[in-house]
Amino acid sequence: MDKFKISNFKFRILKGYTLIEMLVVIAVMVFIATIGFYALKNQDKSQLVINVQRDFLNNMRSVQNNVRNGVGGQSVRFVILTNGSSNYSLSGQTITLPFSVTYSLKEAGVTYNGIKTVCMANPNLSAYTAVVSCSTCISGSGYICTGTVASSPLNLDVIFTNGITTKTVRVEGIGMNIGRIYATN
């Protein structure tokens, strides 16, 4: 029975890690760092579209408020939008979107191919009439025009995308009067 006796067994305390344990830990850390890197890379691209949406929304609201209040003699202003473009015209000044960000236009839920003009005029102008004039944009507080013809959509969606993230700004009107400009997502 002495063959199976364990009384002479001694435990040795080892200090440190084996090479295999170290390699496994390093592999796990590299894997986690790679996932984190790509997540942050996509986050930057998503944040870019969010910033473009915010800038466009602020530009539109600023033009709308300046026209309504007559700030700096601004009584009429245009925002010209071209479907699929990477820039837009804000009262004659071209705003270029960051690389890889484009926008598309939807009018009442249907994709629109072409140029749309959002025209904002002070309704208190002496030239204000009920006659729609997109060519001069002096007859109303806001119109959405195709060329020189006014359209009366329930809404015009400006959809910004970079292939990963999509954000929308909606220009709403009752009839042809632009009432609200807001982000929908």
C-alpha cells in the first residue's frame, strides 16, 4: 500500500507566466484593439454626416430668421440644392460638403432628380403679393421651386449620406409657405 502514498509529494510555487499564456494574452489584446479601431473609424464617419446635417440645418434656419427679421437688409435669400451633389448654394455662396458626403432630395417621399431652390422672402415686403414668383422670389415667405415654377410639396427632404450613415433635414410647408425646417433623424 505504500506505492500509492502521496506523503513525499512537494508543491513548487512557480513565479511568472509561461510563453503560451503570454502569447494568448497578447493575441486577445490585439483582437480587442482591432475591433475598437474599426469601431472608432466608423464613428468618425458617422459623426461627419451628423455634423453636415447640423451645419445645413443651422444655415437654413439662419437664412430663414435673417430674412424674417430683415437682418442686414436680407429680404430675399435662395438655397439652391442639386440632387446627388456634394455642395449647395446659400444665397450665392457655395458650401462644399466634406469628402464622401453627398445629399439627395425627396419631395413628398419621391426621389427628385434635378435642382430645387428653396426661396425665402420677407412677407412684410411692399412687393409681397399672392402671386407666386420663383424667378424673383419676392412674393411670399418661402417657396420650393423647380426652375421658375413653384411646387407645393408637403415636405422636401434633404438626405445626407456617406454610405454608412444617413441623416435627413426636412423643409415643411403649408401650401408654399415654408413653416418648419428640422432634422428628422
